[in-house]
Amino acid sequence: MNVKGFKLKCLQLFDTFNVRFGVMLVGPTGGGKSTCFSVLQHAFNSLDSAGNSQYNKVKVKILNPKSISMGELYGEENKDTKEWTDGLASKIIRKSVEDKH
């Protein structure tokens, strides 16, 4: 394993999280995608547990956007009734915002 390259990818993902509220990791099987975000999650949770106020506990929600429609993912309006239905991502974000922990 190329440790230097893996560290770089972890730092790049960290930098991306600082400017985006959600990201998509793509790459080949065995490329380190899951390991990279797991390392970051563990690091943040460890720093939070140690009392470092710059970092918050991280909870991860993994979605497979290919398994559902765009409306099911983001939400959609019923064309007949004009009623809005939240999508899976909308529900997760709303629940996360309400979580005070």
C-alpha cells in the first residue's frame, strides 16, 4: 500500500468536507474509498472524545443513489396535488440538523 498516497487522499477528502456538505467517493474496487472516510471519521471522533473543540463527532450515512430515483433521493412534488414529499437525502439532512449531539 502506498501510505504517502493514502495520506494525501485522506487530506484531500478532509479539505473537500470543509467546503462541501456532501461528497461522492468514486474509484475502483479496493481503491481505499471506504477506508479513507473511515480513517477520517475515527480521527474526528477521537479528537472530539479527547476534548478538542475544533472537531465534532462524525456520523456517517451511506447511500447508493443508483438504487432509487432522483425524486426518492432528493424529494419531489406530486404533479396532481402539488404536495411535496421529502426524499431520503432530505430526511437524513433534516434529522441531522435536529440532532443536538
